[in-house]
Amino acid sequence: MPAPPYQELLDYVLIDAERLQARIAELGKQISSDYQHDNDLILIGILKGSLLFMSDLMRHITVAHTIDFMDVTSYGAGVRSSTGMVRILMDLQVPIEKRNVLIVEDIIDSGRTLEYVLRLLGARRPASLRVCTLLDKFERREVIIPVDYTGFKIPNVFVFGYGLDIDEYYRNLPFIGVVKPEAAINFING
């Protein structure tokens, strides 16, 4: 089934493009300040949702850094909430031992996936391990995890755009929108 125009699914824009970019610039400035004396920073983007956020964020980080990616999931196609089973679809390409690691996430919901990633990467003995998330849906949190940098705290709504998808569509939108509940159900269930 082809995807309908996003306007049919959009209830309202939660965070517009201007607010997103302004906050990302602030995060980049803060991260640059915090890591100004550390010369071995690596940003680890959690695919696929973090792609746009990490791309924009790294342009605002003024300290030297490298990047890598992991593809980790606890969701299946058409599933709106975590299944609780975490799978590594793609691991890092470089070692992180004794490096300063900053995990870049699009959204933290229950926290279970990120908890798993933090344990996995922590066992690889990085010099430091921090988390930067664009969106924090704190009221859904099931586990306590450290979040060092947060773009926006959001309510418990189904969001899409700017890297976040509905069944793999609409990641390209420059804003974060809230899905109409009835529209999402109809689209996902075909």
C-alpha cells in the first residue's frame, strides 16, 4: 500500500523546523564546551531515526570528532511501541575502548533499548559514555537511564518527521508532527 500524503496523517506540528534547528545549535554549543579538552570524541548515531539529527548536530560541534552508527531495534514494522526484545542489526565499525563516546538518539521512550546499548557499549571500556537525545518522552520511561543532553521533552504522543517514521515513511519532513490517532491506525493496519 502506498503511503498517503503526510497531511492526511498529521494532527498538528509539535516542533517546527525553526525551533528544531535553534535547539540543535544550542546542543552543539554545549557539547563543544563540555568536550573542549577531550580530543577523542566519537558520535554514535542510532539508526535510522538519528540520521537527520546527528547530521545537523555534528555541524554545530566545534571539537574534532569522528562518527559511527549502530542499528538497534525493539520495534517491528507497523509497531507503535517497543516489543521489549532488543536486536542489534548493525554493530559499530570501530573500537571505542578509551574513547569518549556520545550516543546520539532521536527519541527515548521506555528506555529499554538505550539501556541495552549503554550496557553493551559500557562493556567495551570507553573513557566516557554519554547520551544526547533529540526527544525525551519521559512519562513512558520504564527504566532509569542517564541522559546528558536533551533537545525537547515531549508528551506521550505518536510523533513523526525529522528522522522519525511511520512504517519507514516521512523521515524526511523538516518538523516533528503528531499523528492523528485514527489515521495512524488505518495506515499501519493497511
